[in-house]
Amino acid sequence: MSSNIQQILPAAIKAGYLNKEQALAAFVDTGGVTQTISALHEAFPDHFEHTFAAKANTMVRALNLVKETGMGCEVASHGELEQALRAGFEPEKIVYDEPAKTKDILHKVLSNGIALNIDNFQEFERLESLVRETASQSRIGFRINPQIGAGSITAMSTATMSSKFGVALDDEGNRTALLDCYKANRWLRSIHTHIGSQGCSLDLMIAGIRKVVDLAEEINSAIGIQQIEVIDIGGGLPVNFDCDEVKPTFGDYAGELKRHVPELFSGKYTVKTEFGRSIFAKNGFIATRIEYTKNSGGRQIALSHAGVQIAARTVFMPDHWKIRLSVFDSAGQAKTGKEVLQDIAGPCCFAGDMIGTARNLPLIEPGDYVVLHDTGAYYFSNPYYYNSLPAPAVYGVDNLNGAAVNFTVWRQQQTLDQTLAVVG
Ligand SMILES: Cc1ncc(COP(=O)(O)O)c(C=O)c1O
């Protein structure tokens, strides 16, 4: 993406998409997204049906781009479902995951034939009558927590002993209860797990999936037919935020998975995936204009417009979500020269609103731009309204190898009135 940034940024400044009035904007390399999805499709056999985890970039334009590649969509709220439908996904290409599904949303999901992952036994009880009432054709199954432990970021780890997600497989009585549910209900045809998002090693992810595939095999053999036809293995492929290299790749993951869970590659099951971050993170970036610089207590500080409103995870958990920053001049050319230890601060009114501390970078000056790398997933698409700051503009960028870089507005920067209408 770095070379693309060097093409996109000067073009964006020249075209007026970044300037004094619009000092913050985000960009998605659309060709990069489609190439990433091609790599995903190439890494796995055809009976793998890939869905995109909409939470990673919920914008309808992003979802529409994904839809055009043939992927499905995993959604986790009524809002995301609506966005997926507006992006043009057929209901049968959508998977619904949400821990606290209301009866109304369950009714909508079932009536539309949307696949559903059940979080807990109480939700299952609600479903028993709803499935009959709606004569639903939805593909339905339990989400399982294989309880194999946390990755390096606890807040992103969904397979801990006491995780809030899914049915805890090893808790007393749960395995038998699951078996009984599947035995008594022929409409339970799938099973789901998602081990975590970022910070989980391939080994951890595969250990969790191994347990869930064993459970599927056990249930099918206890019933005597292959009632579970679909295994949804979730997303979670980690992203490398340290440099431009994509690692691990989808190919690395597929290779390891094949070695440890060959059943998924036999064709016996349809296998669903739900990748999010690995599709978008490296294909998007944020650029912020520097308003002022100063020196406090011996530390050089640049005051930017990118803070907690678009980089909440980095600001609140800087050790886990450190992102690469680069400096460009007012025309968008990469700055070189002697590096200086600097802090890059956001615009919000609390001391922790920093997008980078103690970074060695060429001296940042007012009017320069700082780029936040690998922020295409879970950053600008999920704005946060601290200090009533507007959601930034987002542009899709294509034709990077053609005569002129082409920008499409995915979202205009919010006006003051629009921001205040959201905040109330
Ligand atoms: C159920 C489920 N599936 C898929 C994902 C996507 O994970 P990632 O973006 O790490 O691929 C998430 C992320 O929170 C999730 O909760």
C-alpha cells in the first residue's frame, strides 16, 4: 500500500479532497481490496463460502465492492443487516451473528431465509416456535465457544473460558445438551465458531476449530445422518501492522488448516468463513493535516485532526493497536531528512488522545500531512462522537495504474448540522 499512498495522497491534495477546511480524510484502494479477495478465493477450494464481516467496514460502498467479488456478508446488528441488503447482498448470502438478538430481529432473519448463528440456549428456546411460525428455510446452528484460551489481546479473544460468546463447550452438561438439541431438531444444520480477532495465532484458531469440527462429527454420527452440513469457522486472520508485508497470508492459513483439520477440505461440509480485518486493513489509510507543532518539556509535538473519533482502539489501547505513521509535505510528497522524536496528538480534549508517541520521524511542520497506515478496517468506518467531531470523508480510489487516479465519494465529511443531529 505504501507505493499506492505515494500516488493517492498528492492526487487527493491536488483534487482538493484534503485541505485546510477538510483536514482529515480516509481512502480505500478498491483495486487492493479486490486483489485481496482474489487471494482469499485462490487460497481455499470452491466449497469454502467466504463472507465478509461487515463490522470491519460497514459502509454500503465497501459492502457493495465486496459483493461484486462474489463474497457473502456476515452481519451483527439490525443496522449492519440493512447496510448489507442496501449493498445488494441476496438474503441467502448473509449470515446473522449477534449475542443479544431480539425477537423482532430473529423474526426478520428467519422470514428472509438469512443464515443464523445461535448464541445461547435461551435464544434457541425462542427459535423453536419462531422457526415453525415462519416456515423458515434459514440455515441455523449454534455458535460454539471451544474454550481454548486467549490470544495476545484479551478484549479481542472470544474463546476464553468465560467468553460472552456462544455456548461454552466444556462446561458441565453443555455437550450433551447440544447433542440433544441437534437430535431433536432437524432444522439445526450448521455449527459456528470464531476464536478471536487480531492477536490470535493460527495455532490457537486452528485448535478451536479442531474442537468444533470434532463436535460436528460426533453429532452427525450420533444422529446417523449428516445433519450438520455447514461449518462456519469465523474470521480472525491477524493483520501485520508493522510493515507493508501481508503475513500471515490466506495461503498460510489454508495450509495449516488443511494439515490439522483435513475434514474441512474433503468436500463433506460447506465451509463458511467471516474475514474482516484481513480484507480491508491494508487497503485503506487515513491522512490528517497538521495544524500546529510545539515543544513541551523537551518533546516535539504535532497537533493533528486524527484522534479518538476515528482511531478509538489505538488511542485507548496504544500498546495493542500501535499503527505506523508517515510524514508527507503539504503537496503530499514523502518527507525525508533527519528523524526527530515526536508525539502525534489528536484534536480531542483529553491527554490520552494520541495517535503516536515517541516516534522517530522527519520533523513534522504545520501544513504537513501524517498518514495512519493499515487503517482500512475498524477505523474510519466506525466513527466515535467524542467532542462532537464530524465523521470524516471517505473516498474509494481506483485506476491507480491508469492515466489518472480516480476518486469516488463513499462518504462526505459530516456537516456540523449532521454531526449535531447524531449527537443530539
Ligand atoms: C463473529 C465474528 N466473525 C467475524 C469477525 C471478524 O473478525 P476479523 O475482522 O478479525 O476477521 C468478528 C469480529 O469481531 C466476529 O465477531
